[in-house]
Amino acid sequence: MEPETVPQRDVLMEVRNITLRFGGVTAIEDISFDILEGEVRAIIGPNGAGKSSMLNVINGFYHPQEGEIWFRGEKRKAMKPHEIARHGIARTFQNIALFRGMTTLDNIMTGRLTKMHRNMFWQAIWRGPAEREEVEHREVVERIIDFLEIQHIRKTPVGRLPYGLQKRVELGRALAAEPKLLLLDEPMAGMNIEEKEDMCRFILDVNDEFGATIALIEHDMGVVMDISDRVVVLDYGRKIGDGTPDVVRNDQTVIDAYLGVAHE
């Protein structure tokens, strides 16, 4: 029997020689890596390594002094975050950034704003094209609510929800933008074991069922090693490791700088 071949994945994004400075402080120094179509790509490292700064460069919050971002085969010009969202990149945040007074349903609906095309006049009178568009977007959001198993809180203001459910709502809002690349900034932070298990399941299902490529920052090494296809390691703004979980966990430079011991 012929051995099964693994299909070659295309490169979705290339980060090329990115350097980011704040005054005299260099947050990221000459970092390059790629993200392949359909993979789960982890970015790890100690606090202050430059992980969140890198996500902020990828989705346009920061503009690097040096280097290039290539997305879907094209060099990306300087764009604002909402423009980048329209091009297929969405994210969640380390600190939850939801509208606490709005319901779960309405928070996730805000993720559809980049998909709405009707002008202010039609939206104001909510007739004709605007009404049809609203119904179409709501159907998408309801499917996401079902997928994340949060039907029971769809009408609950998110400020009343426990932390783990708020994290799930934020994931839903990012999914509502239908991203090609989904950036997750510490999606497991502050969660108990059961909540982490649920979030891992949803992340893998998002990758599989929604077809979203995922780049995530995470400090739980058990999670990283279990769900990631490849891992890039940062330390003091520099890249010190890059490869599969097995390669990274046995890299002595990574062990010395971050892991401490090889992770089983």
C-alpha cells in the first residue's frame, strides 16, 4: 500500500523582517514567520516577549518601522484595523472588549458590521433592502450562537455573564466577520479546566467547520502542544524558535528561555 501523502498547504500570511519600536524601546526586532492556510499557529513566549505587539501589527493597530506583511499573496499596504477586518482578519483580545450593556445576540451582530452594505437612509427606515440584509445577517449570527452552544444567553446582557461565557461571546463576534485568519489573544486566560476544555473544542471546530486559519497567543503549554500545528517562540522581541510542537518542546534555547523543562 502506498503511504498516505499529506496535502501541501498554501501560505496565507508572511511576516517578513518586522521591527517595531516605541521611542527608544524595540518591542519586535527583525521577526519573520509564515502562517499556512488552515493551520493552528501558536505564538508563545514569556511576558514582554512581543506576542501581543505582533498581533497588533498583523491586524493594523501598530505600524512597524521596518518589514512587510504579505496576505494571500499580496504585499499589504498600511491599513486601519477596520479595513483589515474587511480583508478577512478578525481577532479577540486579551482583556475582553465586549459591549457590556448589550445582549449576547447584539454583541455578535456587531461582528457583521463590515459585511453590511446598505446606506444610512435604508438602515434608518429599516425597509426593503435594509430589512432583508438585517434578516440575512441575523441568520448567520443565530448559526454561530447555536455552534457555540449559547442559545440560553442570547438575550442576556454580557455584563451579567460569567467570564468563560463572555470569552465565548467574544469568539462568536469575531466569527461573525467570517475571517480567513482569526487572531486569538490568550483565549484561555483566567479560565478553569472545564472552560479551557470547551474553548479548545470550539477553537478546533472553528478551524475545521468554519475553515478559519487560527493564530493564537497562549500561556497554557498543555493547550498549545495539544491543538497547534506549529509554534513560533518569541523572547525579548526576537524569534528564538519555530516548528512543530515536538520540535519546539525539545529546543534547548526555548527550554532555557521559557519552558524550563521539556513538556510531555
